[in-house]
Amino acid sequence: MQQKILMILTSHRLDCLKLCMDLLKRESLARFDHVCLLCNGVEGRHREWIDSLVEKNPSVKWDLISGPRGRGKFISNLQNECVRRHPESLYFKIDEDTFVSRDWDVKLSEAYEKFRHDTNLSLITPVVTNNQRGAFHLLTTFPEIGAEYTRRFNKPIVTDRMGPVWLYPQQAEFMMRKFLNLDDANVKLRTAPGDDFITFSYPFSINCLCYDYRHWQEIGGVPEEDENGWGRWIPEHKKFIVLVTRALVHHYSFFVQQNWLDRTSLLEDIRESNLGEKMGQLSRFAARMSRTLPQIPDALKRRFKKK
């Protein structure tokens, strides 16, 4: 029987990883045969927390794969090592700042079963609120939200990977807050008209993926430039990606959005809405300050440089 392997890529956002794990532990974590933590330059308090997580959850079959911090091959090498350790499996990969619903893996598995015998299948992805392909689906499925988005931001509703929702953090926050509670959002999405699966073949943001061993062999392993590599290879080889329209997840922040979003209470609001954890005003303020204060030195440098 084909095993299910979960990869969680983590590097520097321990706060996001904690929320990611809390949401996984609600239900879906127990359905994976192995959980591989891909540690991209993880050290210090972050590594200590991961070691503690493994120790406190002995029922989970953990696999820690570590490498130096960096992008490109430093990320793809970790994924490829995971596949080599667990061949002939079905792989689910998320980032440390991906926040999932209770049954996200079930819905992606259903898509895989439908398309697995098509040799042109490459990747499977849910609807991600703040990536451009996911936002396009939501804004067109719910025209009233699309109209509000257009009025507020005066930007086109497009599928381009680095479109407005990727570029402008205000738009990313808008999308996540419109669907803040994942359980409620998935009910709303599953009762909306439309197909359960949409196929496409162009670059998109790969914060939550599913793929099988056949695809991994065919592409020659996760490309060194994982997102750009997949984005080129798939259309060039006439393969397709499946968008699972009945599964919605959040992804917190692209690098161009991170500083702005970190000054908001979005992380606390996602935690409270989905896990029911009420935070006092002092705790909320402390959490925001822990994200905002490290931004001050660079902000001062930019200001003095302009002068």
C-alpha cells in the first residue's frame, strides 16, 4: 500500500511553525505514515523546540532532515532526500507558514485517486487564499467578494504567479480575512457551484503540494529552483496541475509581504479563529512587538540612506 509522507519545510519562523503544527494536530497529522521536518538552517531555540515536539509526540513517525540555510538547491536537496528515504510514496509538502484545514490531505488524496493514471499529472494543490491562483478562484467563485476586491484595490483579478495578491500585502490580508476560519470557509467553498477539480498548466506558488513518486522520477527530482523549475518544466512537457477547488488552506506570507503583515494581528486572529485560543490584549501586543522590533534597524538604515 502506498504510504503518505508529509514534508514540512521550516527555516526561521518558529511562531508560524507552532501554529502550523497545532492545526495539523487537530486531525490530519495522524493520517500520515511519516512526517519529515525539512530543517533549512534551523538552530538554537527553533531546533530545541523541534526536538521537544518529536519527544512529546512519540506516536508520530518523525524524520528530521537538516541542511544549511538557503534557497534553491538548499530547499530542493531536502525534499529530494526525503523522497529517497521514502520511495514509492505519495508526498505532501507544506511550508512552515501554511495553515491547513482538518481534511486538506483527504481532499488532495481524492484528487490524486481521480488523476493518478493520467501520465500527464504533475502536481496537486488546494485553494490557497493568498497565492494568485487560489485568490483568482475565490474571487471568481464568489463574485460579491470579487467586486469588493476590485472596488477596494482597483487591481485586476488574474492568475499570474506574481500578480497583485502576491505583490501587495494589503490584498493578501484581505483574502485571508475573508476566509479566516478554515472550517467555515471550506463549508462555503464546498456548497458553491463549480467543478471539484480544475486543471491548469502555468507557473504558480507552491506553498502546499501533493505529488507522487512517478512524477518525481519523471522530472528528475525536485528542481534546484523548485518553484521556477516546476513552473518551466510543466508547460514545456505538456503536463498539468490539479487545483482541488473544495479544499482551502492559508499561507501566511511571501517575502515581499512579510514585514507589513508582521505588523498586523493576522497570525493571532488565525490562531484564535481556528483553534479557539483567546489571547489577551497584552499577549497580542507582545506577539506583534516580537515580530516588529527586529524590523527597526533595517527601517532606520533605509531612512538614513534616503536622507
